[in-house]
Amino acid sequence: MQTILIVIALHVAMGATWGLTTLGVAGFGRARASWLRLMLVVAVINMLAGIYLWHALHRGTWGPGERWLVVGSFCAMIAIGLQAPIALTMPPDSRRLEPAALWVYRATALLVVAAAAAMIASKA
């Protein structure tokens, strides 16, 4: 049980960090490439923690809560898939996102918010 609580705390902390930084980048359009890569690592850790929690807490069950979790997970996976190419190809000395990349980050911000809303809805 202690492991589950630690992973839940990790999942919440990483999710909040990823979500808030994505919103910040989407709003201001400024970020260093190293910072975006670090946030990509945070997003992947968050996803791995979520996979562990699904395996530990939801294996064998399928109800409305699990459906919301699938919606949230799908939104998060799309967001990671959209953010990764930008974070990995951005020039190291750049401090601003190109206009196209900024629009992608704005879209991923909506996806991350949708993922968080789905996670919250799964508990209702």
C-alpha cells in the first residue's frame, strides 16, 4: 500500500508539473530546448506512473471510472506525441518557439487540461 501511495503522489506531482509548464509555454511562447526536453522526461515519468497505477488498481475492472481514465490517457499520449518532436528538434540556443510550434503547444495544453479533467471525472 505504501508503494501505491508514493506512486500516486509521484503521478500527481509530475502531472501537475507537466500541465502547468505546458500551459506556461503555450501562454508565453518562451522556453529553452533543455527545459522542454526535461518536461518531456517529466511527462514520460508521469505516464509510466499512470501505467503502474492502472495495473495495480484497475486490472480486471471496467466501469465508468476506467472509461474516463482511458480518455485521459489517450489525451496525454497525444500530447506527448505532439510535444516530443518539438522538444527534441528545437535548436539548443533558442529561447522562443516558432509560431507553428507555439500553436502545437497550445493544442497540447488543451489536451493536458482534458487529460486532467478526465482523471478528475474518473473519481466522481
